[in-house]
Amino acid sequence: MRNEVILSGFGGQGLILAGVLLAEAAVVHEGINATQDQVYGIAARGGECCSEVIVSNEGDINYAKVTTPDIVLAMSQAAFNKYAPRVKEGGIIIIDTVFVEDTSALDGHDCEVIPLPITAISQEKAGRTMLANVTALGAICERTKLIQNQNMIDEILERVPRGTEEINRKAFWGGVEAVQALETGR
Amino acid sequence: MSNSTVRFMQGNEALVEGAIVAGARFFAGYPITPASEITEGMSARLPLVGGVFLQMEDEIASMGAAIGASMAGGKCLTATSGPGFSLKQEGIGIASMMEIPVVIVDVMRGGPASGMSTLPSQMDVMQARWGCHGDHPIIVLSPATVTECYELTIKAFNLSELIRQPVILLSDAIVGHLRERIELPDPSTVKIINRKMTDKPPEEYAPFAAGEDAVPFFAERGTAYRYHMCSNVHTEQGFPADTNNEVAAKLITRLHRKLENYADEITCYQFFGPKDYDVLIVSYGCVTRAAKDAEKVLNEEGKATAVLQLQSLWPFPRAIVADYAARAGKVLMPEINLGQLIDQVRLATDRPVEGLNRCDGAEITPRQIIEKVREM
């Protein structure tokens, strides 16, 4: 199985870090192969930002650019308009409804859109919007099973600054629970 | 039993680990995208191993500092990208002439000039060979994976010490920034080469008197050994002799003979694909990754294709390219420039050689290579 993931939004949302954590969890905690690459401009903060992850249990990953993603996280309207239409047929798109209001760019596409107020969940659960990237990882793992939830949170806790473990836990499980609530509600 | 560690690392980070294991204990540099992680990494790692990190005022000064520290006995690294690499050229020439081991990293980005700061290219391949003036020898190695960033950095230091020669590690923005799995070996299992020291007494020592392999000997600094170094044509004692035809011819041919003597140690490449093939793709650096994916698809389609990845670019491994090209009907050379190393491939073989090029700051994709080979 090979999964291509795009985490997109604007500089400062922690999306490159989120991509690194996702791929590192695959390599270190799940023992499978993964790559992470990124696209950014000269002025990173506030500008367009995209983190590309490939997770595979089928051997080497050579060319590591994501062309047709299986999974897209869009945390800004501009990122949604640019990356969401590239998703594979039957793919999954998770959007942060705090920033993405208009999904018309996807009209006619065969894919599943999961709308979650990711940044608001981070604020509510962890007391800050800064952990929206961790909340997004919770949502991605719960919905796609790309990485087991426990492996993902273990990876996050190994990498975050000491003293922030509790708020990272809250932010992560907030994302997991939001997806569960959405699925129960269906 | 040796213990290796599985890590998830960026190419630039793996390069730093390789440098530390190789014995680099001095870094001087000036940050520049996409090489800044090397500077950052060395600033974090060197103090922990008793090394020295200097952020200099610019690339010229950092090249000078690295040369100076190497003359004093340390293994030295500097790292930059295109615009900074231009500034380092004068120093590379000095290191070449004065036979000073030093490793220079150029993580290529789009040029010319400040060009495309955050986007990849392979536009410095000829600059790495001929960027500084004069008939100087140079060794250039080029990684395609995070693991190769680690391994070729160690090789660059080993060759640099063995041959007393500046070595350029020519990486690119894709390989430098890409993160992937790497299995780091137990450092105690890694082969490390140190510069050879004289066994002559101080009164008989001449700093540029070469051994049988054409490489001169170092002497311990701060001892009774007298040492003079000069970037003019110089005698075995290291003093200027720049109007002496005989000394000049002997010195300059010896500088090149050093590399010829160690050609087998320098040359490195990898081959991927079936034994029999119609099309040979010659690649280096990040393009190798797309070429390997294309090779799989093409062979599944019944188009017999192989990939020859050049890891050492200069001295150009002409015999290797000639050998593998002779078994093919046609050769394809994809490069993220408008065609630089392709001329060397054409000189190596009488098979038809086609280029596949782009200069827009994007990678060459497997799809592009597949479509091109189908037409060939």
C-alpha cells in the first residue's frame, strides 16, 4: 500500500512539522517506509506552504514528489483551491472550516470531504490555536488509519518541547474525537 | 556485532552526521537556502565533540577560514549554494594549488545569480569542475538519497585527506531537503582515512616533496618542522618559483597525477536494471530517483531500460560510461539544466545520446522520462 499525502495551508501553521511527524512515525514507530518534502517560497510565514508525505510498505520510495494525493489536508482557502482538486478519485480531503468556506473548487470531483473546525478545536481543547497542526494529525490518523493513533501520539510526545505534553495530547485526541463524532452523527 | 540505528532524516542533516563521523572538527560558513540546515546542524553538533563552528561575514571569508584551519591540522567543512559557491571559487583554487584537504558542499538551487532560492537545479555541474581559474584538478561527488548524503560526505573527507585535495560534494535542493529513512551504521565500523604524516626528521622535511603516489606529507604543526605554503607555483620547500618552467610543469602535472593514481578510489556509480537493455539512462543527483521509477515502468512495458547513476562526476568516469553505453542502443541524459554533463557522455560513447532538460525550477518527473524513452 502506498499513500500520498499533502498537508497544505499557510506558513506558520506548523504543516511542515506535521508532515515530518507523520512520516517519522511511519519510519520509526511502524517500521515502514516514508518520505517528507516541502514546497515553500522565500517569505515562509503567511505565504503558501505545502508539506508532502509518502508512506509506503512496498519498498523504496524514489521520486518523492506527490502528484495525485490520496489524502489532502487544506488549512487555508488558497491551499484548498490549489491542492484539493488534485486528489485521487475516491480520495479524502480534510478541511479546516475556520479558513476554508468555499468548496466549489471540488465540484464534480469524486472524493470524500471531511469538514472540521480544526483551529477552533485546538483552541477549545488545548487552549491555543498553535496546536491546530497536532489536531489535524489526530483527524488524519483517525479517519485514514495511515498511522495508528497510539504510534502517532507517541511520536508527537517524543518531539514536542518538555512541558507541552499535556496540551499536545489534548489537541491530538481532540482531532480524533471530532472525526469520531462526525462518523457517529452520520 | 555492530549496532546500526534507523533514523528519519533530511539529506542536509545526514550530511552533518557524515561529516562528524568522518572527523570534521571545524566548520566555517554563511547560511544560504537550501544549504542552511548544514550550517545549523554543524553549529549544534561541533561544540559537543570539541570542534569549532564559525559563522563568517561571507562565503569568501568562510572558505579562507576552512583552508586555514585545515592547514593547522583539522578536518574542515564549508557549505553553501550557487551564489555562495561562486564566491568560494578563489579559495578552492588556493586549496587545490597548496594541496589542502577541505570539503566544500554546494546544495544546488536554480540560477543564474540569486535565481530561484528555494527551488532545485543541477546548474552548477560545470562550475564545480571549472569554477576557479587555472588547470586545477577537482573531485566532485553527487548524492541522490539521504543515505548517500551520509556516505558520500565520509568518502569526500577520506579522499580529501588521502589525496590532499579539495573535494566538492554537489548536492541539490531536492536531496538536501528531502527526509527519508536512513540506517546509520555504528561509527566505529566506518572506515576513516587521515592525512599521512612525514616520517622524516625536521631538517630533511620538504612540505611539497611527494611520495610515490604523488601526494606530499604533512608534518605536525607547532613543532620543529618548518612549513611554508604559497599559492604561486612553488618548489618542494614551498617557496615561489613562478618563473621556473621546469618547477611549474612538474608541480601542475603532479597535482593531476595524484587523482589519476587514486582513480579507482574516487570513481563511484550505481547500476539499476536488467543485464540486457536497449536504452541507458545516465543520471546523477535527484534525477536518479525519477529515473529509477521510470526504469521499472518501462521494463514492465517491455522497453528494456537501465539506469547508470554517476556518484562521482569529476574526474568524469569516462571508461565506466563508455562500458555501459556500449551495451545499449541509445543513451538518455536527463538533467535539471540545459545540458551540461551530456557533452562528457557524448565524448565517452559513439551511441546516440539525447538530453532531457528543464530549467523552470521543477524536478524532472518519471512521467517525462518514460515518455521520452518510449520515443527513442
